Amino acid sequence: MPDEKTLDDLFLDTLKDIYYAERQLTKTLPKLAKAAQSAELKAGFEEHLAQTEGHVERLEHIFDLLGKPARGKTCDAILGIIEEGKSAMEDYKGSPALDAALVAAAQAAEHYEITRYGTLKTWADELGMKDAVKLLDATLQEEVETDQKLTKLAMSKVNLKAA
């Protein structure tokens, strides 16, 4: 009979998933910043890159708390989101709708991260990992804030320019 998987196992697998995703995003955000036409959007991507590097560090700290090596596990979801973003950059390059496409791609990544961090925080709490809860919550709040900034930018400028 195979080993029964526990919430601890699921937590670690999901932690590896988001670690992989965050590391992929540190490679993707500079490309989004370079492609952005709006100075405000470009600055937002650059700011979020610095935040994302901090997210990677927090995740590495959680791996340390668990006594596990910081290793990613291929995250097909983030790879798909990144691929869609690349397609949008190519399809809308030079058009007034490019920044709207970039915001949509970035928000898809943010929403994925929000679900992952919310779930991990809940599981960490249930597993009694108080330090991990604090670290995950800090990142979750930053992801929500970034999503809100993207929405505000889209509604106040980017979508209007695309229309």
C-alpha cells in the first residue's frame, strides 16, 4: 500500500510550486517592463520585480524553517500564464492595446499567486507553523496590493488608451 499523503506533504509540494512560479516571474517581469509603453506600468513592473525577489527570499526562509532544501517543482499553471503573456506581447506589439494586454497577463499571474499564498497560509495555520503564516501573509498582502494597483492603472489609463 502506498504511503498516505498528509497535509504536510501537500504544503511542501505547493510551496515548491509557488517557489518555481516566483522564480519564473523574476525572469518574466523585466521583459514585461521592457515591453510596457506606459512609464507608470514599466515602473510598476520594476517595483514588483523587487517585491518578487523578496517573495523568493521569504519562501527560502520557509524552506529553512521546515529543514528542507529550497527546490521548485515545475508549475504548469505559471508556465501557461507566462506563455499567454508572451503571445499577447507579440500579438499587440506597437498597438494602443499592448499595455492593456500586459496588465491582463500580469493580473492572471497575480490571481494565481493570491490563490496559492492564501491556501498555503491557511494550511500553515492548520499545521501550527506560526512563522510561516506571517511570512506567507506578508507576501499575500503584497500580491493583493499589486493586483489592486494594476486594476487602478488599467481603469484610469491603460484601458482608455486601448479603446
